[in-house]
Amino acid sequence: MNWEALLAPYAQAVEELKVKLKGIRKQYEYESKHSPIEFITGRVKPVPSILEKAEVRHIPLDKIEELQDIAGVRVVCPFVDDIYAIVNMIRSREDLHIIDEKDYVSHKKKSGYRSFHIIIRYPVETIHGVKMVIAEIQIRTLAMNFWATNEHSLNYKYKGKIPENIQSRLQRAAEAAFKLDEEMSIIKNEVQEAKRLFHRK
Ligand code: 0O2
């Protein structure tokens, strides 16, 4: 398998989506409005992780493109309602097609994971014409991201079998992150005003 050639359009999609979403953040800054985007990251799934996931999901190598998160972009927002602002903005775009949406913000996963996933089909121009690639956009708050990053590391360390005592701590941490988002939402206007004053200095 020529992985470099196969993954090139995915890498292109990740870079383009990052540029476009960073453009949105800049636009909010120019207009001195509250930006619903704190930061953006993106990655192409490493080959060993692709192979591992394909095996678990019984996806043969010639159908590897069925994996929906080979190209992944993550939008991290300050507040919970910013997530839905980003979701609506993505829904209204004409440069991508939404295939699926998974709202793990209102309906958390069993692990405690919260995030909004949008699966898209995105056209990449190649020298052989347009190639449609599937990409996953994850939208979450800073608190959700903190939790997910730590849980992901623990999952890696324990190879998906996190000991029960740590699992229950993670559940409590997920509730604490949820509470933090709720509390911050209540004082959102105060925080935004403070940020504006700080930036004007
Ligand atoms: P990576 O690249 O290391 O992040 P499905 O279960 O298929 O209906 P879902 O949940 O969208 O739908 O798919 P999947 O494949 O389980 O998860 C896709 C990605 O979402 C994961 O990528 C994670 O980034 C994130 N994710 C989903 N569930 C959890 C969770 O319980 N904890 C954390 N920390 N992240 C989660 P990968 O495959 O982990 O790889």
C-alpha cells in the first residue's frame, strides 16, 4: 500500500479546513466580536492507528477510505453555546457536504466523553481531478478538551482497559468539567467584557 499517496488528499483536506476555520476566527477578531473559536488543531491519523481501527471495525484494507476520521480537525471553543454557533456555521457552508452529525455534547458517551462530531465529504483538487475525502470535525469546549485529552492518554497507557478506580475518577472529572462549563456559561457576558477590556489595553 502506498500510504503516502493515499493519505496526501487527507493531509490537504486537513490543512485547507484549518486555514478556513482560522479565517473565521480572524474575522471575529477584526469585528471585535466574541470569537466562538479558542483554537484549532488537525491531524491525519497515523498509519498504525488506521490499521488498528480498521482491524477492530473489520474494514478491509481496500475499503480503508470508509474510516471516517483519517482526516480530523478539532475546533475548541470557550463556551458550550459557541459549539452550536460553529455547528450552524459549518451547516451553512457550501464548500463541504455533511454526511452525519453526532451530538455527544447533549448526549455524552458512556466513558463521559462530550464533543460534537460532524462527518463531512470535502472536495480536494488533485492533478487527476476532484477527490472527495471524508473528514471528521470535532467541536468541543476547553473543559471537554481537557477531559478528553487526559482520558485519551490514559486509554493509550492502559490499552483501552482503564482500571475501575481510575474510570470512576474520570466519571467524576467529566461531571466536574460539565459543571465548569455550566458555571462559565452563566458568567459568559462578564468574561467576554473582561476579555474585550484586556485586548483594548
Ligand atoms: P485519535 O485519532 O487518536 O483521536 P461511532 O462510535 O463510530 O458511532 P464516533 O464516536 O464518532 O462514532 O467514532 P469513534 O471512531 O469511536 O471516535 C472518533 C474519535 O472521537 C476518536 O478518535 C476520538 O478522537 C474521539 N472519541 C470518541 N469517543 C471518545 C472517548 O470516549 N474518549 C475520548 N478521549 N475520545 C473519544 P480515535 O479513534 O480515538 O483516535
